[in-house]
Amino acid sequence: METRQISSEEADIILGYDENHFRDVKAKEIAPAKLSRTVSAFANTAGGELFVGIAENEDATKTWSGFENVEAANGVLQVLEGLSPMGNLYSAQFLTSPGRKGVVLHLAIRKTREIINATDGTAYIRRGAQKLPVLGDEALRRLQLDKGLSTFEDDTVNIPSETITNSVTTLEFVLSQVPSAEPDIWLKSQFVLTSERPTVAGVLLFADEPQAALPKRSAIKIFRYATKEEGVDRETLAFDPLSIEGPIYDLITKAVSTTKEIVQAIKRVGEAGLEEISYPDETLHEIITNAVLHRDYSYQTDVQIRIYDDRIEVESPGRFPGHVTVSNVLTEQFARNPKLVRLINKFPDPPNKDVGEGLNTAFAAMRRIRLKEPEIVESANSIIVFIRHEQLSSPASIVMEYLESNPTITNEIGRRITGLRRDVQMKDIFVLLRKRGLIEQVPGKRGRATAWRSVQPK
């Protein structure tokens, strides 16, 4: 396990950390069993950092007071090893600093797929700087849903089976399937009709009016606020909120087209006077599709689309499932509602054509038209995607900013960070910067391996 020496300034930064939702500090004297509660809370929520060997003084200041040596932390590490059967709970390093006493154990706790119990057998979750025990069947069920270990889409709905076996949506869908089958037989084979009762997934996909059976959780609400301000109230609404309803396939299509129609009516002052603003079709489509297909349907809240003068906010009920976090959502996959995702893909021209690539497509589309990438935020009970109408810096500025923290840049990297699509466009930017004396070609690299760097001092 790595032991790293950090500067006195870095140590001071650690001592100045406030404990929050993602970070905590503990004295080396803490009992490993008690420490396991904090580890459980991080792993079951969003992950976090833990520094062991930081003492808190009576005046709320903190002192570096680490373990005498690496071996003295073995008790802590042994407890951590026993918490996760998968063995992927944490990474660790020891920190030392000149003039500071002992070694501090720095733990990076990962958000896990499975529920992690502390050594007392209780699971904990993190809320702000607190660790809260998960007590009772209802709380445990909530945690299982949040982590994607169980899914609300499989719960049955107490309505007649004919709601989905004899719906127009089902009849049209079954006729398009090969091989064809009777509706009730096919729905049972897909486990969306169980004990003569439709499941939540079955109602969302195949009922003509899912909102009658699943009120306040199966529609999309669209709000138009005539302002750029945040934290506004109903007084800034341009019109009464719109409610988009219908089976989930139609729901996505209607929501995207309605959002585009509202956005196209927004004007802003530009160089040529009043100009329309616009967002890429792929961005709106993919983000709204994700909000509908991957939301947590156990929450009695509709998906919300809030349209402002300079941005769109898409809020999807429920936190990230499994091991997914804000930082890895573009690279990791975890389907909270696998039946919804799989079965809607069987519809003609499905909204989720490229399963697992939707958000990447949305981000790339914004870069192509020189707009800033969407921002994803996880709140207490929802995921919010902010799609802002803000121009990126010029491609040349982006290249120079990249070279401030990276030694070289290639054409491929340049296109990825600037949104330019063609090799020749990116090459023109490099040539322009070279003519200005800002960058130079890296010696010895030619052809596809050609790289550029900031001009080196002579």
C-alpha cells in the first residue's frame, strides 16, 4: 500500500476540511467497529473520502495526529476487508507530511452495488455530515430500490389484466412482433403480467392511459419560466404547467416535441437583433429518454422539464442506482428498470436505439454546436440535468487551456475537447496557433501520431 509524502500546505488543506456528505475525518483512536459505520454510510450512498489520524480539538480546530507507523492501522484495514464480499470497497494510501506526527490513513470509499453493513450488522446511509442507520423493513426496501437491488417495475398493480391485454397500444405492438402471439400469452412470457395482474412496467408500456393506474408518477410535467433566475416561484410561469400523458413510448416523443416547440419561441438579443435559441435534437431526446426510462418509479413524483430563458432542467425522480455516480455516469451502465429498457427497444423506431450510449450522444451533440456540456447533479431524491445555452470558449482557447495542464495534444484529443468534427478543422487551429508562436509540433511525431505542445523556452 502506497505511502506518500505531501507538503505542509497540502496537510493544512486536509486539516481545514469540513465534514460533509462526501468527506469525513476521524482520530486514530476510533474503534474500527465504529469506523465501519461511516464506511457503510459512504458505500451505501455516494462514496466518499475518509482521513483517519486527524484529531479534533475542543475549539473545533483539527490536528495531524497519525498512526505511529503503517502497521498500527492494520486493525482498521482488517475490518474494512471483512465488510465487502466483493473486495472492491475502497482504495487506501498513507500520508506523511514534514514536521507532522505519524501517518494518516486516507481511504477512498466507493459507492457499491451491494448493501454494505457495518460490523454491528446494520446498514448506514450518509446524509450531509451524518451517518444514519437503516432501520425497519420499509427503510431497507428504500435502500434496496436506491441501489437497484430490487426494482419497482416488477411490483404488480391492482387493476384488471384487460388494461394491458386489450389496449390499443398492446394490440398494435403485438401485430408488429415476429413471431406474432396472443397478447396475454406474450405479456405473460415477458413477465409483465403476473397472477393476472399487470406489473408497473406492463402498465407503463402497454396501458393506453398509465396515469389512471399510476397517478403522479407516470406523466411528465413541463414548466416554462420567463426568466434566467434560479429559485423562482409561480409568478414567473409563462403559462400553466403542461402535463404530458400516455404510454411511455408516446410520452417520450410528445415531451421532446413539446419542449422543442416551447424553446423555439424563446428569443434572445444577438448581434443581428432578436435571435431564436436552440438545442440539439439528440441532446433533448437522449436526456428526456434517460429521465423516463431510468427514473425510480417508487417515488410518487412525475418527471419535470423546466424551461428557462437560458437553460433547460430535466429532473428525474430517484438517485443513481447501484455503483453509478455523477463522476462515472458516462462510462458505467446500470439499468434500474431493465424490463422497460429491453421491451421499449422492441417498439418500432425505439427511443433508446443505442442502449448505454444516450448521455454520451447528448454531450457530444452539445459540443458539436459549441455549447457547454450538460451538467448532472444528484440531489437528495432526484437527478437533475442542466442543459445550458452557454457558448464554449473558442477552439484555440480550449487548446491552450488544455496545454496548461497537459504536456501535449493530438488531433483526436483536440476534436474531442473542442467539438470540431473534422481532422482538417482541428489542423487549421493548430496551424493558426503555431503561426502565432504559441505552440509547436512535438519532434519525432508524424502522421497519425502528430502531437503539439506549448512553445518550449529556448
